Amino acid sequence: MTSVLSLSVEHLRVIVRIDGDDVSRADDNDGPDPWHVLVPVNRFAATGEFTTATIACCPSCGPDCFAVEARIRREGDVVRWEWGRRGARWEGERRTTLFDAGAYDAEVARVGAEHGWETPERRAGRLILTGLALPPRIEGVKVHADGADELVVWLEEPDEYQIFVSVPWDRERPDESAAEARALLAGPAARWPAQWHSIKALREDPPAYAGPSWRPTDWF
């Protein structure tokens, strides 16, 4: 027997319901920020390989503190979820739920196409990072409005560098601001107005890199 998945964005949290039961807010948890699961890639999308999406997390600290995760894989006409608390010690307590693949795909596509929850900042961030062609090994992370006229695009070269690229920002023109940022980031990395910070150095000498001078503290 298959179950029915329902996804919604409520108060800037993605709420997951299975057969009508709210599994995101069970046990005093909350749903993840849409940015963690819908942008720049919809992590609920099912493929032939296992992927992972957070479906519940700590209401105060987010998934870095505590998370319930779903391991998602398409298997013919169904989509399999193996879900439960994150971490190897909870492996034996994970539940398995099957969804009809057609209905599942439609629900995932529907929530991914709804952007009514976006602020101008979040809209610009989605438009900048979704499908952005970056140099090899560099990934988009987040986007943050730093004051009234500047966006900071957070990129990473995993295990090597955090990269903060400053681009012009007009809150009244998020689409145009995003287009200008994408055009800039499409050019050579050597020409980006960027600050590069070594992740290795951070791990080896945390006090020297612990302040807001290297990492914004109020990113969504």
C-alpha cells in the first residue's frame, strides 16, 4: 500500500505530511527552512539513486543541531522513503514509506513551483543560484542582502575555501539584480569582487577566523 505525501511552506518552514499526519512538527520539532530543501535544488525530487532531504529539525538551531531525514529513491512505479533521526546510531529505527511515483512527482513539482513565501532577498537568491554555471568544484550556498545596495553571494569550494562575492542590490528589482549577479558570476573567478577564506585554516586555527569579518552571522 502506498501513502500520500503533502508538502507546504508555512511561516518560512517546509511542512511534510504523510497521509495527513504532520511529521515535521511532531515531538516539538519544526520543518526546515525552504532554502535547505527547495533552493537551489528541490531535494525531494526522486531519482534512481538515494538522495537526502531534511523533513524535521530543531526549531531553534535548524538541522545543524538535530534533524529527521528522508533517504529518497525511485523504484519503478513507487518512491521509497527511509526516514528517521539523522545519524548511524538511529539506522535501525528508520521507517520505510512508499509513495505512488506519479502522485509524488506532481506534489514535489507543485511545491517547487510555488514562490509566494519568498522575500525579495530570497527571490534574488533563488534566481542567482538555481542552475548557475560555476567553475569546477565551486558550489553555491546562500545569498544575503548586506545593507540596502549590496548582495553577498556565498560560494564554497568544499574543504578548501569559502567565497563571498559582493554584487549590486536593488530590493525593488530582485529579478534584475539577480540577472546582473549571474552575469558577473559567469565570468572568470579571478575577476569576482570576492573575499576568499581558507576552510583548512579555519579548522586549524578557529580563533583567528571566528568573527563576523569572515562569515556573516544573520544569513537565513
